[in-house]
Amino acid sequence: MLVIEAKLKGTQEQYRKLDEAIRTGQFIRNTCLRYWEDNNGVTRNDLQKLCSVLTKNKETPWTRKLNSQARQAHADRAWVSIQRFYENCRLGKPGKKGYPKYKKFSRSVEYKNSGWKLSSDRRQITFTDGFEAGTMDLWSSRDLVWYCEKQISRVRVIRHADGYYAQFLVDWDRREEHEFQGKMIGIDLGLKEFYTDSEGNTVENPRYLRKSERRLKMLQRRVSKKLIKEKKQSHRYHKARQALAKQHLKVSRQRGDKARKDALALVNSNDLIVYEDLKIRNMVKNHHLAKSISDASWYQFIQWLKYFSKVHGVIVIAVPPHNTTVDCSCCGAKVKKTLSTRTHRCDRCGTVLDRDYNAAKNILAKGFKLLAQYLNSTVGHTESDLKKVKAQGETDLWLNNGDALALSRLNELRTKISWESPAIPRRG
């Protein structure tokens, strides 16, 4: 699947009609949620039927303006949140279970296969539902002319701080050729440097939010000064609020662009990538580091790394982060460190390395070990042997000569998995 985003250029009247469509979709979703709360045994099919009932209701005739498939899409949104809540309860997830909430400020409306039509040159889109938003220009760096309308399964209209955008979900199996060179690397994500690899190279942490904090504080003060409680807000207030939203949007886009480019560069230059399986949701609970961790955008980077690895056929392995900083990458001795200690000094073998460089080498070694376990337990064995991790005398070779891996076996695995990253079985 591909998601192609294009900015919508139109008149203020067209934007107003898009706002009406967004509010109507929000109303349908909230109504479905209320129907689920008031009745027992509600299913997804019941919510779909409720959309038809709303159009025939004399109190809500305006819901008929929204395309029928768009109404069903918003009912599906409500059902997804309900299903997620049921799943968390069934699995006994600790803490909050994610009870579905009513939407107050929705920013998008979603169409399926009807309610819109593209021009022949794919530079304009016409909305054909009851709101009659009309024809709007599409501004995008990606060209839609290579895809037919049958390949576009959904169109989502989103209101951002700087305008309205259309996102096209294209049914396309993206594959990129990757030249196999046998290069393998481990990366240690950090805050001082964005990441350090097992060869000692580092990538700078840009800290976009920290750099924008001064301007964000100034814009926030302007919004606070113009806020009048319990009264209708002035035009100047909304203008200041929009300026603040645009600055936050800029920071968000900078993070996303940085994560995407770094992940693609890493995948293009390596054939095996090992990273730490960090529990970022738990790490941001530390209020001393939460802002810095969020500003580093580790989660976005990992998601893009997984995506590009599938597209390019590169193997990516996530390893447990336990003791990667403490263990010595040369002799394996444990060297305790505080967060402020940036240099690894081993008293047993005398190794002196940068803290993150040492951790990256340990991460790569863990990746070799898991990959060896995967190959020894699956390649050449029946499915009944998958539950057992068998040692065939090859594991020691992989660990001791980590830099000289059996590249033919790695290439064989890469071809065997057919562009998919292997699911590494855990020892249990």
C-alpha cells in the first residue's frame, strides 16, 4: 500500500463545505458510539445499519449529504475503537484499557470508492456527494497519473493547520532492488547522538523541539493574552492560535522527514540491521527525559526502518536491550555506569570505548546470536523442529567471527524469505 498526500487548493466556500463534511462524519461516529453504550450485544453490522437509519430520521436529514460509503467508514472508525477496547480487556492489559471516547475536534473525513472523482490528468479532484464541494486542484510532489482510480481504495480529506490535504490510499506492492554487499550493522539509539552504529559512526540528533521552544513560548503567550474566558473569541485570538499550530506542525514534519531519510539511508547501505527493542511508551514516563525522547522520534524512525526493510529486502532484527550498555563488547565483563558516564572503561581487558559505540557492538553481537539460532533451528529441518533451538556446531563460528559471517547463508535466507524479515523465535 502507498499513501500519497496532495494539498487541496480551492475557495473559502469549498473549504467551508469540507468542514461541514468533517463535522457530519464526527457526528456519525459519536452517534454510533452512543448507540453501542446504550445497547447490549451491538455488532459492526448494527452500526452500519444505524447509518441508514440516521439518513431517514427527520431530525438528522443533513446526514444524507455525506456519501453513503463515507458514513460507513466513520461507523467503522467507531467499531475499531470499540474492538480495541474489547481486545485490551480480554488480554488483561495493565492500566487503562482505552475506553472509546467521543470526538470533539475531528479533522478528517474518509471516502471509499465513491463520492469523489479524479480528472484525466490526475491534477484535480471533484467531490460528488451532497455537500457539493466541487472541483479542487491537487498540489503534490508525487504524480497520481501512474495509478488508475481502481487502485485507489480510499481518499481521506484532512484539515491541517496550514490547509486541507487529500490522502490517497493506493493498492500498490512496492518493491525496490537492493544490491547485496554483505554489510551488517548494529545501532544504539540515544539522546546525545541520534544513533551510533557498530562501526563508530554517529548521526546527529537535531533536537527540533528544543530549537523551536523559544518561538513556541512566544506564540503561546500571544494566544494566552488574547484569550477571553466565557466569551466569544476574537479574530486576533484565532489568528494567534493558528500561528502556534503551524509552528507545532513544522516541528512534527521536521521530525518525520528526518526519521524517514535516516531510515532509508541506513537500509540502502546495509544488508543486516540490528536495533534495540526499546519500550518507548514506558521510557517516556520518566519526566526528566520524556521531552527529549519524544523529540528524538525513535518510534517514527523504527517504523520507517521496518517499512523500508520490507521494500528493499533487508533483514532487520530487534534484540532485547538488557545489559547492552553494561557488558563489555570485548570480554563480556559487566561495567556499571550512570547515565552521565559517557565512556566505557573495562578493568578486566582495558578496553576504552565510547559508551554508545560499545552498546552498538553488543547489539550487533546479540543480533548475530539470534540469527544463528534462527538458521540452526529452521534451515534444513522440518516444522516439528522449529520449537527447539538446535546447536549444529555453527553457532560458535557465528559469534566468534561476527565480522566474517557466512554471507552465502545470509543471502540464502534473504532469498528464502522473499522480501520479508524473519520472525526470530524466542527461546522458551
